[in-house]
Amino acid sequence: MDAASPTAFTMNETLLRQDCGGRLPTGLLKGAAQMFYIVDPADTTFKNPEDVPFIFRQAWPYFLAFLIVENILLWLENKPTLRLNDGITSLSHGLFQECGRLVFRGAENAAYIYVYSHFRITDLPWDSPVTWYLSVIGVDFCYYWVHRACHEVHILWAQHQVHHSSEEFNLAVGLRQSLLQGWCSFIFYLPLALFIPPSLFLTHQQFNLLYQFWIHTNTVKTLGPLEWVFNTPKHHRVHHGCNLYCLDKNYGGFLIIWDRLFGTFAEEREKEEIIYGLVYNQPTFNPLYLQVFYNNHVIEKWHQMDGWQNKLAAVWKGPSWLPGRPRLGADEDKLDIRTREKYDVKLPMWCNIYLTLHFIAVTIGFQELTVQYMGMNPFAVLGFVAYILLSLTTIGMLFDNHPNACVFELARCLMFIMYIQKKEVEVAGDLKLSILQLFFILSVCFWTLKCMKVLQIKVKIK
């Protein structure tokens, strides 16, 4: 079938109906190798866009396995391991992004399909190794400019900043992604649609993002000569730092050569500790707030500027720009973060266990949704997604010990119980359903007492 023949709508609908199909290898070693972009072109070349599997979604077991290995290595080295509150917040952002993909149903790729169908300038053979490798380089080149724009254009930074909002640097941060960034960045990939078949673009866009997961770690110090060409944890640590020398550096995805070519490369300074997080850090574990809060800064800066020229510049120039200064701001106006105490809230052990169990329940619910959503009413899907986002937000508020968190949690648990009572949700096995229902009933009882101030949670906040 000619890739230009199906409509964008048909392509996206078919693509999302197909979940675990395609010809990707399923062996454990081959699956792990995909995390490092070590794949066979013959096994990862597809004729039609609808044949491309959800490579990123299928990799979640490997994400969790790598997280476990990372923390074992940190424990053996007597280094700090994953903080529960920060780690669950990062994973919550990953679920935010995946929920967005369910709702949008791949519509952000429709423009690429349309441009390729109507304006492509050549028909490269979809099954040629040359086309495959050209796609690798093309996707990564465009990602460099997507990523650079997300740091150097204020309104785009407002969406991307969530990925930098953690004060930690670990594999969980690799899953801390923006819900809206895909809608801001798809236009940067459209030049590829003039010659790269959509199936190859969709494949390598996923592999490119998959590769970037493992470079978010402190457990790998250096990879020697490979670091001249490939992006590695050593390079990416610099990118995530808010030290002055780290700002606006090392944008590469799979390859670091673009930073070397375009003057945005910076070497890690071994004698200077890298401080992670935002320059003006936000003390919260609320994922919804972290997703959207920075847009208010853009709006405030717009209102503070005099004249339309400065107002527009406040949107499209860099986050640090000021009138009369360079587009990305002057170094003397920027903070050079050298030390900072991390935001933390010490909850009782039982409370952390409670939040972990509820996060697991939300994750299982999300997995059920990914299996069933194509056969569900669109409004039911939206309701399910809204409940997941509400749950993750409430869990974050509880990690913050927010004064209104108990009210939200009580309402959330009541909503779930009412949903089950109406038999509008199916859980495999009556026993599992009964246990889940009992768990939420007990939760309702506890948070009722908490709202009545009969029970209190002792915390310590830094």
C-alpha cells in the first residue's frame, strides 16, 4: 500500500488500535538492546505507518528493571537512592504524557502524514538500509533543534521545564515529560516529511526518545571515546544542571555531534558539583502544578513589558531575556547556583506505603485503559483519564502535605467506590474487585477522620 493513500485520520486510528503487533523482536536481550538504539534495521523497518508498534509503551518493563538496577548500584556504592516522593512524581509525569497520547490519539502526527502525502519531493524506498540510517540522523538532527528551541524560546520552555523540575538526576527523571510539548514541537519535524516515509519517522522518533531514558543517571561516569559522537550520561548531566556553565548546553538526543558543530557543547567539570532542578525551583511534588505553573511566568513577563515589541519578545526570546540584553539573556543577570538544599517532606512510613499502593493501583488502572480504550465511549475515556490525572495530582499533594490534600483524597476514593457500585468498571475476578473495594473503603474511613482532625500526620519539611 502506498503510504500516501490512507488519510491521516485512518492512519492514526489504525495505529492506535495496533498495540503489540509489528515485527519487533521480543527476546529479553533484544528488548534491552533497544534501550540503547542497538537494533537490526531489518527487524525495525515497516512499510506502513499502521504497522509501527508502540515501541515506547512496550518498554515500560525495561524502564522499571533499569530503575531497580540503578538503585541497587547506588546502594552498593553507599550513595543516595531514589527518593520515593520525587520518584513517584517523575513516574506520574510519565503517566501524564501517556494519558495525553491516549486522548490525542496520535493526532500530532497528522501534519507529518499530510505533508508527506501531498508535498514530498522524492520517494525513498521504505525498505532500504540507506533510508533507515538517513532516518536515524534526520530524526536526531530535528530533535536537536526541537530541544534547543524548548530551552531558548520562552513559551516552549514553559512546557519543557517540567522535565528539569526534579532536584535529582536518575532514570526516573527520564520519564518526567511534558503533556503538551508534543504539540509545540511537531512542526520542527515537518521538513523530514519531504522525503522520509512516515513509518520510518514514527519508528525512529520512538527509538530516539527511548535512548534518552538511560542517559539520566549518575551511575555511569564516562564511556571514553564514544562520547565524541554519542550523547551519554556525562554529557546529559551537564544539560540538567542549573549551574551557570550548564545552562543552554548539550541539547543532543542520540548524538552529541550537533552540539559540537553548533557551539552548544559543554564538558562536565569534575571539580564542580552539578546542582539539578530549575534555576528558580518549585517546592512541590504536585505533577499537575509542575506541568502548567510556568505559563503564568510567561504571562506575567508579557504584562510587565512596555510596547508590543518587548511583549512579543517576552514570549519568543529566551527565559532570561530582558530589554536591551542578548536574546538568551546576559550571564551577569543569571543566577549561578552552586549549592541548594533539596525540597523534601518526611512523611511517616505508613503514609508512604499508602501512597505507593495507591500509585500502583492508578498505574494498573492506566494499563487497563490502554487495553480497552479503543472500544470505549470517548467520553468514558476522557472521564477515566481525568480520574487518573486527579489521582496523581492528589498523591503529589499528599507528598507535599498540602492542607487540602485530605479533602481531595477523600473525594477521589469516594468517586472510585461509587464507580464500582454502578458496575461500570470491570476487574478480572470477583476477589480482586472485593479487595480493591475494601482498600478504598478503608481509605475513605481514614481520610474522613483526617478531615475531621481526629487523626493527624506528623511531617518534617525541608
